[in-house]
Amino acid sequence: MISKKKYRPFLPGLIVLISLLFVLPGISVAGSTDVTDISYWSYPDYTRVVISLSDTAEFIKKRLSNPDRLYFDIRAGRIRKEIKTNLPVGNSMLKAIRAGQFDEGTVRVVLDLEKVKDVKVISMEDPVRIVIDIYGHTVVSARKRIVIDAGHGGHDPGAVGPKKLYEKDVVLDVALKLQKLLSRDPNIEVFLTRDKDVFIRLEERTAIANSKNADLFVSVHANASPNRAAKGIETYFLNWTDDEEAMKVAARENQISLRKMKKMLGERDVLDVMLGDLKREFKRDESVKLANYIQKAMVADLTRNYNHIVDLKVKWALFYVLFGAKMPSVLVEVSFISNPLEERLLSREAYRNELARSIAEGIVKYMSGSPEGQTVAGVGEIRDRRE
């Protein structure tokens, strides 16, 4: 269980989430900042827009009416000539995105809005980008929906083991097996952020989960450490932390340095104005519960068949891939690919089958709301089909 002394769910600034019509004080930098790209992902009741920048910059945002629009002024900014400055979107929330050099020192990006329920903004680093989430009116689904995210992919191999086993390949295989297991239940719909070896940006992974109106979001990864002796399994949920090891894991998965991770957590005036997405008690508490069910299922199942399984417990840290997720969400580190023994296990089909089964068991137990130790319908079927 999680130590109540360490768990601080109400700390300010759990996520870089800024309220609408609020000015974000950025970091002053010499020279100008280029707007290097503007992209979006459009879904029936959710759209994510990403403004990519060459460096950190101050920006303000404001919403205007008649017609309804939201604009961002990026200070000391320049817009690169090669990027598209007019993007027709044409869904029920967003008509179009327009950008231009408003004056010599300001780039203005305008979002022409339609019927919008909510807007949220996330600021990320490495690369620097402004992420805008636009929510429409949710279409309610009667079936449970789960989005499984296989970390890394494409040109991003993730961690690489001593024998050159790639994290991206291991976690994709586990995710595909997990999808197959969970899909046996006709009341569950399972979606993957990727089903092949392709690169998907961190912000797009969360966008996919939100677009599916998912009830759960589970991101699958393999751990790594400079210490080859490090081993074990652990499950994370999103929360502020000052734990050094948890910050190292988050920094690696966020693809930023530990120094930058600490710097982000230590910027007092920025943290003071951030709104914690996890202040929504349902999401916060359910993420903790989901993490515990998955971690306990993995430990129980794997220790029955393998020696030297180390339970590293449930932990919390700031993972970009979980930022902005509307549903309970966790990140699972299935083993240390940097450990020679665990790399050998991860290379085996039987071990990856066991990982998928145990994660599926934890998810099913969570969804059933059953007490610990109680058998859940459907889990037996999963366990009886072991290869």
C-alpha cells in the first residue's frame, strides 16, 4: 500500500494545466523563439492542438466572442515561413487554426471555435510545445473502453538491453497480447495507441485516449537503469514527487534530463499558478486503485512461476504521457530491460504472455470492484489458457 505520509495528492502544480484566460509567466530568453510547427488531432468530441516552439517563451491567451475564438500571443516570437499557417479543421468544436506574425515581436495563433464545452492548456518541454485540449459534448458509450499504450516506437527505441533488445518491441508485443485477452469480454472495447512499429508523440497518445472516451488508460513500458543490478516491476500514477528514483524514471520516459525535471518541479512562481488535474478526486483516487490492482496482480502471478521477482510497489511521478488524460490512468514498468536476467525474461514469449495476463487480471479486478483475493468472472478463463 502507499504510505500516507509520502502521498500528497493536493499539492499545487501536479500538472502543467492552466485555466482559461490566464496568463502563463514563461521564462525570459534572449533573442527570439520560432514557431516551428502547428499540428492537430481531430475526433468527434475532442481535439488536441500542438504549437511547437524552438525555445521557451512567454505567451498569453485570451478568448473572444462574436465570433467565438481563442488566441495565443507568443512574445519575442517568429513564425517560420515553411509551416502551414491556415489549417481548416471543420469539426463540431473547431473550425480552423490560423497563425501569423502579428507584429515584429509577436506571433499570434488563433483557434476559431464552434461548440466548445471546455478548453485546457498544457505546457511541455523537450521539445517545447503548447498543447491545447478542446472538449466538445461527450458521446456516452454503454461498453467499457480501455486504451492500451505501447511506449516508444519507430525511430525511438526506448531503453536498449545489454543484448540489444529494444523496449519498443517488447512493450508492443505485451500490448497486443493484452488487447487480445481483454477483448474476450464482449462488454469491453480495447484500443491501442499503436499496433505496429511507428513513432507517436507523447501528447498524441493521451489525445487518443481522450478521443475514445476511454474509461481507463494504461501505458506499458520497460524500465532501465545505469545500475545493471537494478530489477523489479513497478506501477506509476500521475502526481508530484520529490523522490529521486521516481523522477529519474519520469525524466527518461519524458525524454528530458533529470536536471530539467527538477527545474520544472522547482519553479515556484510557475507551480503557484498551475491547476492540478488530479484535484478531481475521482480520477486521482481511481488511478491509485487501478495502479494497486495491476501491481498486485503482476507480483502475485509472476512470483508463482519465476524466481527473483522484485516488487518495487506503486509509485507516482510526473509523466507527460499521462498529462491531460480525462480518465484513471497508470504507467506500468514491466521489468528492467537493462538487467541481463530480466532482459532474457523479456525476450521470451512465455514471460511476455504472463505479463499481459497479469496486467489483464489487475484491470478486470479493478473494473469489477472486487475486494482483494476475490475471484472475478473472466479472470479464470484468462489464467486457464496459459501457454
